[in-house]
Amino acid sequence: MTYYYYPENNHYFEAPHEHRKTEEAVDIDGAINAPRLLQPSRSQSNYMFTEYITKEPQEPIDKFLQRAKPSTTPSLRATWIGVQNPTYKVSRDTQAETSALREAKELLGQYEYQQKKRLFLKETLLRQSNGSQIGLHSRIITPTILESQLYNVAKRYNLVRGRWVIQCKPRNVDAIWSRVAKMTYTKQLGISAKVSTRNPHTDAFIISIYGADFDNLEDVARIFRVLKQDVDVEPLFLKAEFFDLLGIMSERNKYNIKPKKYTASNFEALIEVTSGAKANLGNFLRRQNNASVENKSTPLAGRARAMSFNSSSSSRRPQSMYGLAPVNENEAIGSTSTSSNASQDFSGPDLVVLPSASTPLVSSRVPMRNGVRRQRTGVYNRVITNDMPLAINTAEERLAKAKEHFAKCKGKEYVGHAKKVHTVSWNSDGRRLASGSVDKMVRIWTPEKGTDVRNSIRLEGHTDSVDQVKWDPTHIDRLATASCDKTVRIWDQRTGKCTATIETNGENINICWSPDGSHIAVGNKACDTFNHYVQFSCNFSCQDDQLSFIDTRTYTIENTIKYDVEVNEIAWSKTGDHFFLSTGHGNVRVLDYPSMKLVRTLRAHTASCYCLDRDPKGRYLATGSADALMTLWDLRDWTCIRTFGELDYPVRTISFSYDGEFLASASEDLSIEISHVDSGKSVHKIACHASMNVVAWHPSKYLLAYAGDEEARDPKTKRMEHAGNIRIFGFT
């Protein structure tokens, strides 16, 4: 039978195969429909009236497969042959679909308008600036952002069906389709499946296997594994049905967006990371339990002994691999007690002799003492085991140990906000973690007490989104928050009260403390740069972004500076005598503090410089940009010594580890990249489900806090909403 769907009267019509399609009919599956609201072209509208051959209600599945073989069924008779999981009921909410397509149309229209507006503005600016560089990058919605917005629309209206796509040759299409159809009908695969019929213009056949929710990673992975292991085929990619409804069939579209949710290669890597982390965790816990039993009977047999050589400058440095104490679920995260020449038991496996993180990877000039290289300052740990060599002398071996360490780590989720989280920040002793959200609220977490939101402190007072939170580096209980409500607030986490409120001239987007805690720098947007340029006929003399300095003794604004460029992120140097400022031109301005005179300009990127971070030791400055690159600058001679190019999309946020060994970065990729600073090589990737807004390393441990645009289904509305969660990676 051939089925047609009539949206006008909302019912399905059943007709024989020879029935000719009419302009009112829409196929029952809707997998490759063009949008009715977007007035599709003639080539797209041909897909709106797709004929299906499906199984009769009482027809055996074997008879149906014998009757309708894709290799012998001509496309003039039907375009698709389909089979459905009998437990899944076909239902289409036409009202939700119409609303979703209307909203998507508005987003696509806004993108097209903005692209045309940007092109006009760029041409005008180039004429007036005589071809000099202009910074228009961060004011534009990128194709990746547009793609994310369309996914959000699909989730909000519950249009979340997705399909794995397989391509077959004529010689094996019947056998593969037979296995797929039987497994779908017997509830072993997805909710439905379809295969294209014989087309004289191509020798390829397309098989699509549908899942109920492309965002349900567990179900998507199950279908993927069944296809590879039981059906013995290699899926090409997973695509959301919503993009088919929009008429976006491939990556060659005028919006330059990628309609493929996953390709087979990156999805396989994603589930391998997830399952590998679980397996490593299980093996580690088993070894740990066995070791604890042995240690009770023979205290010295097979146990790791640690000896540390301390200098006068090493006041607070935990011991373990790379100078880091092993982070245990039962261990107090803020604990920093370390005694000189004390014996310590390590619960992690395969520990070896390692100098602390302050030691370079290879250094022949560092003097030796008792078989361990030692600098003139810092802590050096010596860990002796029975089955490992006594020293690691090469960069490759240290990098391998770092990869092994992070592969054993897992994360924890902390849920306490109603909307997405923009910022996270650790206090100076690492016992508290602050998070700020679009829900106008700040939460103070104590990770050592667990993930229960009842163990957190809630700070309320802002009337708009909290965009950045920073702790006073000299006071473990004082923090500052910057909000779009044009205020900066100072809080005491012990009382949960706001101790001061400072009003500014614009929406505050970034904030930082001076190293001595005497001043706070606040960056704000006084107006929209894009519209401002258009309004004033592209005049470069307009002063838009402002930088204000607050005296923390009087809580008053001491100085305000206006800039004629886009200011993205700010930071002080370790000594406090320089101030760094990243701009929309892709440069970093180095200013003398407190005079704020320009010392030099670091030409770091070809696109807008979004973020920067200073190495805690004061050696390096790292920058991230819209050109998807990170650069590493030596602050001694102001030279670029390395470029990191692991990401595919604009770099949103970066953070140095406490010892400067590792650099974490995140963008619109579905992962967080941890790179080794000295070698520039990738050490570990943390799989994510959404774009990340912020990453922040713990001040004394390899714990990484991060938050992004993750979503979860609201149990009341059944729609996808922002999850409002943060995560901490690094527990072993």
C-alpha cells in the first residue's frame, strides 16, 4: 500500500500503488520533506510527495521483503520502501511542527539579513579605512551558532527524530535491507527504517534507520552498535529529521551549516571515550581494593614510598604524579597539607619517579640529588614502585604518563541553576567553586561535600544575567560578580550577603582582580558596536567599550577608560605591572599599569581574540580566537613560541593548570581539549554534549570545572530546556 498524509484535515489516506500523487499529499515518514513555510524550490518540492511501499497489516515480513525488493522496484512505482516498529505509533503534532518551522524560518532569515548587512558594512569600512584590518568577527552569528539554534528549536518542539544513513551497492542492498527490516520489525533496531528504490540515474541505494531522539546518546549508540555488529554495515552519519523538514539536505547549503549530528568516525570516538573512561575507572577501583587488602597484611610489601625535597619557597604543594596529590572521591578537595620528608601512600596505580610540574620535560642543566633532578626552588617527589622504572627522563614518557593519568579520571555533575551557566571560578585555596548563570543567581559549591545542591550557598541580588565571577586572590571568602544589570557586586560567602554594589555605565561582561586584591577591573559594553557603526556612517572614532577600575578599599570607580575597539577579555600580569587586553582586531594590547600607557601590541590572530589567560607562574600568556587557533606567548621577550590548532571552531575559553603544565580549551566543538604546554601535543579530550562557555582549573590540583549550553528535558513541559549544570573533571 501507499500512504499519504494530508495536513489540511490531519489524517492518513491509504491508496493502491498505481494511485497518482496529488499536490496536497505529504509522505507519512516526512524524512526528506521540504518546509511548507519556506516556499521550497521545484527541486525541493518534488520530495514533498514521496510514495512509500509498506507492509500490509497481516502480511508476514518475509513475504513483504520478497514482494518489495529495492533492487527490482523501480523509482517510478515508489521512491521508498519502509517498515516500522509495530510498538511505535506514528503521530505528528502539526501545530508544533508549524511553529518550529516558523521559528526556524525567522532564524534563517535573520542570518541571511545579517550576512548581507555584514558584507555591506565590511565593504564600507574597507573603503573608509583604506584597506586596513577591521574587527567584525565576534558580532556576527556564525554557521555553528545558527546550527545550534536550530537544534534548540527542534528540541523545544520535540522534533527530535534522527536517522543513521547507510549507502549500499545493488549487489548487496537486498540482503542488507532484509536484515535491517527484520530487526526493525522485531524491535531490535530503531522505530522505523526505509530504503530507496532502483533509480536509473544512480547505482547507489540509501537506507535510513530512525531513532526516536537524536539527543539520547545511549539509544543512538545502541542503534550504531547493532548496525555494525549484527547487520555488519558501516553507517555514514546521523542526521536530524528537522533539517530534512527545512530542506537542508547536505552541507552544500547557502547557510554553510552542517546538518549531520554525528559522522561515524567522530561518534565512534565519542562512545569509545565514554566507555573507556568507565572501564578504566572499574579497573582502577579493583586494583585499589586489592592493594588495600594487601597493605593491611603487609604494610611495606609492594607499597609506594614517597620522599620529598622541599625548598623554602614550596609552602603549599601537594605530592603525587606531576606534583599533584591523587584526587579521591572521599578526599577533601581543598586539602593541601604536605609535610617535609614524610612518607605517603598513593592509591593510584603505576606511579613512577617524577619531578614536580615546575620541572622542564628535559633539563640537563638542573642539578641532581639522590637520583632526582632538583631545581633551586620547588618541590620534587620521588615515588618508588616494584614494577616501574625509577625515572622518566624524556618528554615522550612524561606525555604518555599524563595521558594515562587523565584517561583514568572521571567527572561529576552539579545541578543548581534554572538556566545555562556562563561562568565558574575557584577560590584561592580550592575549597569553594562559584558559578554564575543566566538565571541571575550565583552559587557557591563545596565539592568535597558532594553534588547535592543543598550543600551549596545561594547568592541573590542581581536583576540580570551574571556573566562573570572572580574570587579575591588574597581573601578566600570574598568574590566579585559582573552582571548585565550594570552593577558589580562584592560578596562575603561566609554570610551569603552582598557587602558592596558598584554601578557602571554599561552591561558588564568581564571582571578581574589585581594580584594584590587592591583593585578590580571591569569591562562593559556601553552600546552595540555593530549598530553604532552603521548609525554613525561607519565612523571609527566612536568610543564604545569601557574599562573601569574599582578601588576595593572604598568600592568606588577610580578610573574609566573608553576604547574605540571591541574589548573581549582582560587580565593582570603576575607582578601587577602590566595589564593585558584582547581586542576584536585579533590583537592583545600590553599596557603599563597603573599609567595604562601602551607598551606593545601582540598581533596574535587574524580574527577577533575572544579569550586570554596567564600562566600562574608568570611565564606565558595564552590567547584564543575566532580563527579556531590558540597562541602561546613568552612574557620574557614577548615572542610567540607555539600555536595550538586542535579545535575546529572559534575558541571560547582557555585556562592554564595550576602548575602551567597543561592548557584546557573549549569552543563549539563537542569536546574540551587538554594540551601539553611545552610540547604542544594533545593529552586528553573530554567529551561534551554541547558548546562550552567556560573552563577553569583548580588552583592546586588537576581538577577542571566547566559549563556550557547543555540541555535537559523539562519533566513538566516535556521540552528541552537549558540544564543549568556545571561539571568537574579529574576525580580518580
